[in-house]
Amino acid sequence: MTDLEVGKLEQIGRTSNTDYYRLEEHIIVAMPRIGSFDTGETARENVSFQTNTFRSEGTPGVVVVFFDRMTGQDVDARRVYANEIDPQWLAGSALVGGTFLGRAMASFFMGLSRPRIPTRLFGKVEDAVRWGRKCLADHVKVLERAG
């Protein structure tokens, strides 16, 4: 399953190209609008929304991004997602893609950008959520050791 019945989820906000939903505690879904293109400006808007969501809750979280819905992403957007995410508040980013274009964009992003947080591509949302839970548990362990 690469899609999600978002009608059953609580919408927690939106940016100019993405709708956000609560999947479970500490995990949110980023659902880009179909056909959207990500730029440096929209990427900053999305990173800000994600960071502020978890900061307001006082705990780090994971974002599950449905890459298949976008038509593309420019170099500035890739730089923002790679360099401007605060690992204190985002423990991981799970990219879900089942189409050839979605998987190609996600692979291209991860291959060139080297994100500051754990980032992985999945074909099924269930696998992405399972991995997200593990990222959260690992993140808490790191914070406890640093603490």
C-alpha cells in the first residue's frame, strides 16, 4: 500500500504545496498536493511546519512523505531538506513511493543530498511507519546518552 486513507486521519495543517495529518503520536504524514513541484521556498515552508509541529509538542518526531504525488523537486529544495532540518526535532524522514517517478525522485534526492537525519525510501506505508517507530526509539536512546 503506497496510499493512505487520509480522510480517516486528523488534518493538523497545510503549507502551500502539502497537507499534513497525524498518523499516530510522534508521526505525521506529509501529503504533497497532486502535481505539486517542490522549490527551495516550499521546502523551507515544509521544514518549518514539521519542526514547529514537533517543537510545540516538546518531543521529536518522524515525517512520512508521499513522494508519488509530486512532479518534481529543484536543487534548492533538495538542499533545504538535506541541510536545514533540525535533527533535535526530526528523528527521521520516511519517503513512500510506488511509482517509477516517485521512487526515482526519492532515490535521486537521497543519493545526492545526504540528509542530516535518517531518511529511507519505502514502497509500503506500513514499512515506513515501522521504520519511523524504530527511528524514534533510537533517537531517544541517543538523547539519553547525551544527556
